[in-house]
Amino acid sequence: MTIAYDLYGVTGLSLLQAKDHLEEVLSVSFEERESSYQGGIYYLWGGSDAENYVLKLNLDPFDGEPVEQDFPSFPVLLYINETTRSSSIERVVREDGLFNLLRHEVF
């Protein structure tokens, strides 16, 4: 079984707008969380030991730099972790052209 970790980025949407949009297209309900490690308010779906999604700002609160240095032009990031459904999720997420696949890692 192939496990993938994907990173998507979006421009033109706030964090809350991205959350609302993804809840609709992915049929999930994100839980709002707060953590200095994640840069303040972020949204989570899923468990820590299974497929999960993390939606957060691309901003390190400690130095003001992008969390993802290779993708500074994307203010909102979506991490899809531990998925076996990478291809099908990509089709759904990219269908409307808002989100861009920035990184795909397979383990």
C-alpha cells in the first residue's frame, strides 16, 4: 500500500474561506485548533494515526517568514497526510482550479 503526503497551496482565499470551500468539495468538517507550532489558528480533519488534513497559513509566527520557504506566494496551505487516496483527492481538490499541488511525497 502506497502512503502519500501531499501539499497544496491556494491564493486569493482567506484561511476561513479555504476551510469552507474544502469542507464542501471534500465532504469533511474541519475542527478549529490553535497551536503556536502550527502558527496560531489552523484547521484539522482526521486523526493523528490515520489520514488527516491540516489547513493553515503559510506564515511562521516567530520570524514572519513563510513556513514553506519554497512556496512563499501561497498564503494558505493544505497538508494531506498519510493518504492512500492521493490521486482521487487531487482530482477533487484541483477540479475548480483554486488549489495547486505543490509537493507529492510517497513512502
